[in-house]
Amino acid sequence: FSTVSHDKGDGSVRYLLSGEGAGTIFTINEVTGDIHATRSLDREKKNHYVLHARALDRLTGRVVEPESEFIIKVQDVNDNAPTFPDGPFTASVPEMADIGTSVFQITATDADDPTYGNSARIAYSLLQGQPFFTIDPKNGVIRTALANMDRETREMYSIIVQAKDMAGSVGGLSGSTTVNITLTDVNDNPPRFPQSNYQLYVPESAQVGKAVGKIKANDDDLGVNAEMAYRITNEDGAAMFSIATDSDKREGIISLGKPLDYEKKKAYSLSIEGENTHLDPRFSHLGPFRDTTTLKIIVGDVDEAPVFTMDYYIMDVYENALAGTHVGMVTAQDPDNARGNVRYSIDSSANGEGLFSINANSGLITTTASLDRELVPWYNITVKASEVGK
């Protein structure tokens, strides 16, 4: 930068500089009035400087010209890459969302001058995440690109977004960040019973109103989308038994409604339906959102037989436990002889596929093989107690 004066270059005028950065960042040639920067300037730290120049007579020190004010504006160059100060990001979108559904809008910042050139003009693109998602290069809006994205198949997607200045052209500077997108659940899976037929043994002495067994349908959805209600759909079964829904375990608890009489009827067949209670009309074409199974209840004859201390037992065992693992113990007594010996056995027709055995003397139930909860989450087995010698 050069000052303007009436000096003819004979050295009679002396130039002085004052103001922001005078003597440190900027210097002036006392003879010519040329102003120079002593080091590189950073517009992002300070974009202008205000300086004052004076011209004095070198001999007398008298002011030759009025003081001049100079504003030096620092011109921007593209020396800052776009950044994502708040990254990485998390977002969510419902599974099965339509193509083009908005997921998240991401914004990068660029410290360069947005009013000068394209140094701060950002274009967005995906480095990772296709073909599942797209991003608008101008506004950074991320959208779904595939239909029928299923949470039960894949729940989490990690995409990488790039922001490049110079409007994305060659030579532009770039930065990137990660967006972790989770598919949230919708009710797109009907309940399903693991088996089409079940069998349950209930002694004729079972008390009315007491639970005699349970049944459960599986649903791959989560939360309210997996909630269901159970009901007995055939009149014969509903006349003798009732079913209530355990909302916490999502099981159907079967209770006796009327007294049983082995001599009158030895078995009942119950048609049991499990149906989702929170339906989404958008996915009705994937239904019906209910399933039916058959439960055969065998009425057990009671003839002065030993009596178990409980009408039914609920026992737990870890899946993948080794064969021979203790499951629990049942206890029965002979009503005619409190000290009489009782022998225990498992009804071969209701032995959970032969996966359990019982100690004939103690009533201790153990596994005969490793169990897999994902294949069968529970078993109904029938244990018999008989008097020794009968």
C-alpha cells in the first residue's frame, strides 16, 4: 500500500504510521510512504485494521498534510475446511418408512467469508450409507432411499457425511462426520404361536378359579407393538376354562372355570387366539395380526392318589444349560398314609419332547439335553405320583 502526498521524493518528508498493528503487523517506509505487512494475516481472526498516516517536514517536524486514515480489509482465501462442531450425530426413523422420508438435517460450518466467492459455499454428499439413504447436497437433509427397511432385519445404520466447500468443486476443502440412524419399531409383525398343538394335564381335583397352565405367542415387534390379548374361541372350551393375559410376560394364563369330572369327560380341546391390541392400519396388508393354536387338556382321574403340594409348578432353567441340570422338585403325599412312599414319573405323552427326567424317589426334575429358548421358550410337562406298590 502506498500513501499519497505532495512529496516529490527528495526525502524532505517523513512518514509516520499509527493505529492497529502499527510497528508490529504493519510498517511504513519513512521516505516513500509505502506500507508493508510484516507477517501473514488471518481474516478469520481479524478482518480489518484501522491505521493513521502522517506526513511531517523532516527538518522542521511541521505537519505537511492532514493525518490520513486507512482501513485495510483482509481479503478471504479458502484456508478453512468445513467442520461439524456438534458431531457425531444420532437420528431415528420408523422402519418401513416411505422412500424420501426425512430423517435428519445436518449442518456444517466454514470459517471462511460467506460473502466472498465460494470459500464457504458447502455441498453435502455421502461417503457411506448408500443405497439406504440420500442427502440433499444443498441443505444437508438426509432421507430414506429404500422402501420396507425392516428393523427386525437390521436396526442400526452408520452413515458418513462429507461437507465440501467451493460448492463441492475440485480443490475444495472437506470435512466429514458420522450419523448413527436407528430404525424405530412399528407393528409390522403378527403374533405367532411356536406350536400348532399343545397338551396340558389337569387333575379332576383342580380348584375352580385357579390357574392350571399358561401359553404364549411370540411377536418380533417391541413395546406396545408386541402387546396382545388371548381368548378362547370355541364354546366348549370357553364354557369350562378362561384365559387372562399377563401383560408383563405377554402370556395367556389358563384357569379352571367349572369343576372337572373325569367320569363325565376325559379331555377338552381349546382353540386359543392371540391378537395384537395396537394395530397400525398402514400395515394391515401384512396381517392378520393374530394367530390360533389348539390346547388339548387331559383330565386326570383322582382315586385316592397321592396329592401334590401344588396344583401346578412354575420352574425356570437357563437355556444352553448342560444335560442333567436341576430344574426343580415336586412333592406329593399319600392322603391315606402321610408316611407312605410315593414314586414319581413323567407322563411320556406330555414330557416336553423327552427333554426332562425325574428322580422316582425324590421328585427332582432334571434336563436330559441342552435347551434353546429361541426355539421353545417354555414346556408343559405332566408329572405323576403313585403309591409304591400300586
